[in-house]
Amino acid sequence: MRHYIKLGCGVLATIPLLIVLHVIRKYAEDSYPAECECNGENFCFPGVDENLRRKFGRPFPCDHYRYLKRFDLTEAESRTAPNAIEEINEDWQPVFVSGCSEDHFREMVGLVKNIRQRIQNPRIIVYDLGLNSTQIEEVKSWCNVEYRFFVFEQYPEHFRNLRNYAFKAIIAEVLQTEKNFFYYDSSVRLKNDAHKIIPEAVKAGRSPPFMNYNAAPHSVYAVTQEGMYDYLPLPHQIVLAKEYQSLLFVSDSPFTRRAIKWFMLCALTEDCISPPAASPYCYLSSTTDWINNRLGENCHRFDQNVWNFIHLSYLFDPIRRGAQALELVDEWGSGPDFVKKVKKARDRRFIRLGKTFSVIRCDFGNDSFSLTC
């Protein structure tokens, strides 16, 4: 009995300490420099420095606050967001979202055919980013496909330049009506049951509820123009990680709302999403080492870079400790060896999930398969 009482007192004594530690961590997570404040919100991205300490980026313009309110992305709204992954069950009707302009329409036809051939009764949302009238009528004739028009007038002028991919603010719009969905580039093609495998990984805690899954052969560093680091600070050793691209799974959650907040602020700020001199043209033949070298002085992957900065900052954040939360590592650490360990575990986990689909340029689908009702 005496031993039991001692143990009980010891446990009771630790409870106040645990509460204090939780409060300290919560305070640290919510703290940010005074110059970052905008209507009670943090407008400086929480990156990390070379020693894995928090480092805040350049403040985003406070004028963009109205977009956070419009899309329910403030911190108060993010905290109370549901974990929508729990809504996915055997009866879930998978939702796929994509968008294209006139010049990528035939690839979009191939994507919709691919989804319809592989998945029974899917819901597909196609955003019009500049289709002609004939193409619009064709989309409206497809079964299980909803046509939506992207209203460029509601966003800054640089959104009209499709090559900077700021238009992927579409994701925030879709989250207003769909709590679980995939966003595919028009060049994505399914190979396996991605619509089952990826949600299962999120439910099991093996993946965050918002992430890209297709691993590129190059690093984030190789395709990031220098100006983006001003807003999204990450050290060189971290951005040597592989870049993930092309496919997003989006499941509403506090994590997801915060991730979309940072994408929206960057997309709305032209110098962030598209730094001066940034170019989508990358020169793969300029080097044989696509991890440690740049693929051209101005090579830049715009939206893909932002998604990867958000994901990598979560993994290495000293407060959120995403790498530990996802069980990529057992214990938190620091230094180059720890960074390498996390990056290796990241690829071991997510490259496998990325193999559930492929990226095929100029695939227009099977002409004999009809999309009309």
C-alpha cells in the first residue's frame, strides 16, 4: 500500500508540470514578432534556421486579411475546424478537382476519362481557367462532372498569369463545399487505388491531411528562386529534400486550414509566389546532380515550392515537431545527421504513396471512351 501511495503522489506531482509544459509550448506556438501582427493574426511564415530554431519570414501585406476571413482561414477558425478525414468511409464518393485553360483541354479530357474508367461513380469538379465556348459546352455534357468558372476579378492581377500557378487558390474555394478531395494537375493519371490508400494513410497518422505525393527527381533547392526564401525561410540543408508535386490530397482539419492560409498569403503576394526573374523553364541538362545544384539560375516551381516549404517547415518545426508527430523519428534531435534522418524517413514513407498514380504529359485518353451522359 505504501508503494502505491508513493507512486500515486509521484504521478499527481507530475500533472502540474505537464500542464505548465503544455502552456509553455502553446504560448511558443502562438508567439510571433510584433511587426507580423495583422488584425490579431500572424502574417509571418514560421520557418526554421540552420539550428532548427524558429525563424519568421518577411510579413505578408495586411491587405490580404480579407481573404483569410472570406475562406475561414483565421487562427480562430482553424482551431475549430473538424477533422474531416473521419467522414470518409466505404460509402465515400471520391471527389477530384482540376482546372485548365484552352491549351491544356485535351489533357483534361484524358484525366477525366482516366478517373471515370478506374473509379465507379466519382465526383469531378473542373475549373475553367480560360476555356473557349465549345470546350465549356463539352465539359457541361460530361457525366458526374461539375463545371466551375474561376473568377479572376476577385484576385490580384498577377493571378491571370497562369504560369505562376497562383490560381491554385482554387483549393481554398473548393474547401468551402468539399471537406475531402483530391486536386490533380491535368497530367496526372491513376495507377492504383489512390482514393483509398491515401485517406487510409491519413487516418492511420502516417500522412498529414494536406500533402503532395509525387516525388520529383530533383530537390526543392534545385527549383526555387532565391526571393521565395525571404517570405518562407528554410535553411539549405532542409531544402535539399526531394520535391513532391502534381497531386494534393486535401482533408479539412486545423492543420489543413493553416497550410492553406500560408499558401493563400504567398499566392496573393506576387514577390512570394513569383519572385523577380523567376521562370518555369528549368534546364535538366545543366547538371547531373539534381539535388545539390540549381537547374538554371531562375528555375522556379511556384506553387509546388510553396507546398513543400509548408510541409518541410512542419516536419522540422521545434514546437510542432511534425517529424515526430508522424512517427518518422522516435525522438527529436538537431544537427545535420538529424535532418538527413528525417528526409530519408520522409522519402521512405511518401514515395510509396506517390506510386499510386503517375504523371504523363500529352496523354489525351482513349478516344473510344465516351464522357457524355
